[in-house]
Amino acid sequence: MRYAFFLGCVMPVKYPGFESATRVVAEALGLELVDLPFSCCSAPTLMRLVHYDSWLALAARNLALAEQEGMSILTVCNGCTNTLKEAKQVLENDPGLRKKVNGILEPWGKEFTGEAEVKHLLDVLRDDVGLEAIQGRTEKELTFRVGCHYGCHFFRPPRIMYPDRLSPSKHFLPTQMDEILGAAGLNPVQYNRRLLCCGSGLGTKVDLDAANQITREKLSHMADKQVQAICVGCPSCFEQFDRAQVLLNRKDDCNYEIPVFYISQLLGLAFGVAEEKLGFSQHRVKVTSLLNG
Amino acid sequence: MKRPDIFNEELLYECYQCARCTGSCPAAFAVEGFNPRNILLTYLRLGVEEVITDEKLWCCTTCHVCEDRCPQLIDVADLLTSLMNEAAKQGHIPEKVRSSAETLLRTGRALLVSGRVDQIRKKLGLKPLPEVPVEEVEGILEKTGLTDLIG
């Protein structure tokens, strides 16, 4: 199984530990990750809002790059996943826009053809690697109560993210992360507001303190269910949960200390990978007492 | 304000102002005065100029829960996206957003890269941060018109 590895901006720059964890886990599961000269995806919370045409053209360039190599794209960030899937759908359904965008890419020898699939790591793990292989690779028993946070751009809007898996009411409720963690022996628990926003999109653009109030609401429901670890599949959601706890404790007299993990880190731990490879030093809410306790 | 490629404007007239979008909206919960239902109504009644100068427009987290829950199947988040595009065109861009867009234009990434990144990467056994072909990204964004808008 070979994929073009779409790192995005946040993971390699802010959280290289997640990149390291993902590469180690991918190798353990027989996935080959190929690095290509991608740029910013570009972000659905930034460029799509500022200038739609620029958002579409950059996404088309990234898609075309993987198409040239004949590979599917593996994404590790919800924003990248949303942008690349949506841009692909828009360009496939609108020949006029596609012609215009391809005219822009032409001087750089690129053309969007629509041949590259875009898959988030969670879908690759569940569907391409499979739960049995994950279970088979698991060595260490981790018994934490994990609160899964999927993040909005992973599955919304469902007409764009999972058009082939819609319910009769045209919705899609993700279960991939719970299934993967369950296969690796962890204990994912249900909590209220599980599928709602972390707040990141508000904090990065306008008002971080207000964004943290959105996060606080989610954290309170996680605490109600004695969640001991939060699992995310997006580095922006990670940053929001990790940073918000520190800021809420400081400014709002809260007392949250729930470590946040990127999915590859939890799998790495379950697979018995050395902690140095999993990059916990960038975490603001420390993982030590949970892992050693 | 005709962007059929972003959303279907005709659909907005199906809105009966039930405010489920706003009751479901995380940003409306956290920011007083941000109200997607009201933005939609004001836009339809008074026009685009009335809704694009207020920076609160940019509070939308783009979570799309509004669309998920709208009984009339209106893409409220896409309406807001379209309005933000229009606001940007007229020079109303929040500072943080402008600064990220500039960084993207200049470096091909939406984040500034600190000098320590490669040190941290090396410690983890990772290669240095991959190069982004900046000239190509800049060339594309000049053609799409971002350079004129931001630069």
C-alpha cells in the first residue's frame, strides 16, 4: 500500500512528533508513505474564506501532483482532507471551472484529472490496513478511557466528505476512530457533544478566548464521563484542546488536565514503539502521569 | 454576489427563520452578537453591504453543523463563506486572517516556520522540513488574483 503523504502545514511545523509517530506506525502496518513537494492544501478556514478561486487552484495543484505520480493521497489533518475532497468534487462536476483552473496550472506542467483518491489516515487504517491487522500488531495493553474527537472537517459536510456513505437522512456519523482504538485494545467512551466543533476555526481567525469557551463546553462533557485521554485525527483540533486547557485553567479558574493524543501516538504506544519516537515533548498538558500511573 | 459555484442563492428564500442554525452554532454560543439566522435575513432584506463590514462575520468556525441541522437544507456555512469572500474583496479582512494569507503567499505554508523546527525534527529522526516550491505557488496565486487582494 503506497500513498502520497500529505503532511499539511500544522503537523510538520508545530507537531513533528505526530509526523514521526505516523511514519513509525505506517511502517509497522506496511504502508509506504511517499513525500511530494506539496504546498498548503489550502485551508478551508483560511483561503476558502478569503479567496475561493485561490483556494481551488492551490488544491488542484496538490491533487495534480499526486495524479502525476499515480498515487492516492493520505491526509493527516481534517482541514487538508476537507479541502482536497471538496476541490476534487467541485472540479469533477464543473467543467468550466476545471478548464479555468487547468489553464492556471498549465505553465507548471500540471493538470487536474480527478484520478487521485483522497483518504484520511483513519480511513486508510480502518479500510485499507484493516482492524484485524491493527489488533494483530498490538502488544501493550492501554486501558484508558478515551474520548474520541473526530473534528468537523473530517466528516462535514457529509455530501462532500462521505457522499457514498450517507444515511437515508443524508447524514454521516463517523465511527472509524472508535473502531481503530477498540481494535488496539483501548476503551473509547461516549460523551455528550462528541461530534461537535473544538473551536479552532474561531480562535485562529478572530478570537481565541471565545474559541476556548467552545472547547470548555466539550471538555466539561468529557470530564463528566471520566475521560482520561482525548484522541484526535487533526493537529489543529489537537492544538485547540491542548492549549485551551492551559489557558482555561489560568484565566477561568478551571482545572482540566486531560492529555490529548494524535491517533498515531496512541497506536504507537499500543504497538510498543519507544516514547522518544512519538513526540510528547510538544504537549502542553503532559502525558507522563497517565502513561506511568 | 452571484457565486453559484459556492452556494445556491435561490435556496435562501426557503429560510423560515427557525434559528436552528444559530441554536446549533458553536460560534454563536461563544460570541455575543454573532447570529447566522440574522445574517441571512439581513443579507436578503438589506443586501450584501450590510453584512460584510462587521468583523464578527468571520467568527464562523466552518463546522457546517448549521447545514447538517437546517430543516430547509440551506448551506448556511457556504452563505457565510461567500459573504467572507465578498468582504475580503472589499478590504474587510481580520488581521489574523490577512497575516496568515500573506504568509501563505510568501512561503507556500499558512504558518510561520521558526528556526527551531528542524532541530526538533532532527531529534525525532525526521528529515528537515520539506521545501515548498514557493515560486510556483506565488505564480499560481498571482494569476488567481490573491496577490492583488492581499499583497
